[in-house]
Amino acid sequence: MHAPLKRRKTLIVLKGYPRLSETFIAQELLGLERAGFDLTLISMRKPTDKKRHPIHDEIKARVVYLPEYLHDEPLRVLRALVACWKKPNFKPLIKRFWADLRRDVSRNRFRRLGQALVLAHEWPDCAEWLHAHFIHTPASVTAYTSIMTGVPWTCSAHAKDIWTSPDWELTDKLESARWSVTCTRSGFEHMRQLTNRKDRVHLSYHGLDLARFGQFDTLRSRRDGSSRSDPVQILSVGRAVPKKGYDILLHALALLPANLNWRFTHIGGGDELAKLKPLADKLAIADKITWKGALAQQEVLEHYRSADLFALACRVAADGDRDGLPNVLVEASSQNLVCVSTNISGIPELLTGGENGFVVPPEDPRLLAVALEHAIRQPDLRHRLGQAAEARVRAHFDHNSSIRQLTRLFESEWQKA
């Protein structure tokens, strides 16, 4: 009988921790801990959210914060530089750094090098493996640290990090990582095109912790927009950033017929709120909108259960930023709440228009308004599509399958050693 494979102490490099908008990462970290992984979290910046989800308190891993800006902790950075200067791997690291800098001259490159030197010098908890969440800046720190320490690394890529990174940089990282995973087929296919090591790129949906999003068995309302005293409740959850398309959604809401009674609730923070609220005033719909700000996961769940439909007008932003498969669509669908969204990135991997949701092209307020009106006026259709969406989530988006896949990938590498 074979002895169980020893799990290696693993450093998980994150851009920030904890973050309300990254419950999918917290969910994965907790899943890996429960699967027996020994983790230490390395955060490149300190938290900015005033709240935290209950899941963050369940994660036991120690958190180490790197200097967010090198000038904030100059002695810490200097000690790391002096300690690493004469080590044999310092020259290969600087060679890689200069190659990157020549192609992208920016202060950001120096920050990532400094953070990597600090991590390599301090080397928390005698770690034996490195894993980056996001293939842009966290992977830069991780790749540099791997060169300096000789410790192998792996990577989870998501959405913005893939589509806003230059191809040359993605290729370099995909070639040096032992393996990479990503959460949408479009991202998976793009990454595979950029590397000769195609067998090292894997598709892994985040899925949902269905224990936290149990079945909602209460009958949903039959609101159809005809009652002024009991309007249809439209919900959206997401940071107010360009890729979420909230300006498009507001324009669509303004196009709804005047005799249709609705209320819109937005949950989430984001810099664009300062523009969206005046836009709602300009469109004469501000009195129908409630801006809730960021909420904890349990509060968000209650809103899923009290709403009549969920809307998210995702788009490709001017800088190429886009969602992969927004976790909020999976969450809403798990509560048999019908979703109205767009056909970009990984969304069609969850939603099929007319089968389990409403899907329209991005950047089109008129078609979005048509879909919203159909969903508002037809409660029976909402219920049917919402139930079909829930069935798809519970059959194909259970996060336990992702944890099992990640476990196999890690163990396949550790068995080679």
C-alpha cells in the first residue's frame, strides 16, 4: 500500500487579500486547505475593502504582506537586495528583468522585482512551491522569485490579467510555469495559442461552493411590472468599472416603457459610481435605483433570493479588460434567478439565450432593454429559465470538481520530485 503523497508547503501570491470582489479565490483557498494543502498567502498590497466575507475568517493560512510600494519600506527592500546580490541566481534574475524592462519600460517592473527580492530573501515558512493567482503582476513577482530561489511555480489565470497582458509576456510565463489553469474556454484557447507547451495549459471552471448557495425552494413572485405598488425587482452585483457595462445597463433601463414598474438595486463599490449616479439623474431614473455599495456574501445571497431578475451588461473595455465568467452570474443562477447578460468571454459557457437565460450582444442598450422587458413581463418564462440555469450550475459548476482537478495537477508535479 502506497504512503500518501506529502503535500508541499505552498506560497500563494495574490495581488491583494482579502478582497470582496474575489470570493472565487477565497473559495478556492479554503477548498485547498480542506483538501490538506499547507498554504501561506503572499499579498502584494494590503486590503482596501472595509468589509470581509465570512469565508475569509474560515481560511487559516497565514498572510504575509509585501511592500506595496518600495519606498514605503526602503530598509526591507534594501536588506533583500543586499542578501540576494551575491547569490548565484541573482544574475539570471537580472537578465530576465532587463529583458522584460526593455519591452515594457515602467516603474511597475521595478516594483515587481523589489517585491520578488523581498519574498525570496524572507522566504516565509520554508516553502517548497509557488503559485500565482493572476498571470499579470502576481505572476511577475512569482516568476522572478522562482528564478531567484529555484523553487518551481504554477499559475491560475483569470480574465483581465490575460487580455490586458502583451502576448510576449504571456508566452514567457507560460513557458516557465510548470502548468497554468484558466476559467473560461476563450482564455484557455488564447493561452494555448501562445505556447508550445499546450499540455501545460488547463481549463478549470471556478464553480461555486453549493453548500453556501443552497437551493432556494420558495416560490418566486409573479410580478410582471403592472403594479406600481409592487414593482419588479432587478438586481446587479459587481464593481462599478467599465467592463461591467453599467452605463449601458442604465441606458437600457431608461428605454423601458413608461408603464412598466421596476426597481433596480446595485451591490458593489467602484470608481465609476461617481459617474453612474449623475447618469441616472440625467436619464430620469434615479428615483428607481438603490445603490447599496459593497456587501458581505450572506447579504448578497438574500438579495438574490428577493429579486425577480439579475442583469449584468458585460463588455470589452477600451484597454481590452473584460470579465471571464463572472461569478455573480453563477451565484444568481444557483438561486434559480434568471439572468440577463451579454455574449462575451465565458458567459455563453453558462448561459444560452432562450434555454436558461437572456443573452444579448454587448454595447447595445436597445436589445438589452428588449430582453429586460421580456423578462419583466413574463414571470412564467423567468421561472422556467431560472430553474434551467440552476440545474446547469448544480450539474456542471460545483467547485469541488475544480479542487479535485487542482489537487491532481499539484500532485502530478510533486510526484516527479
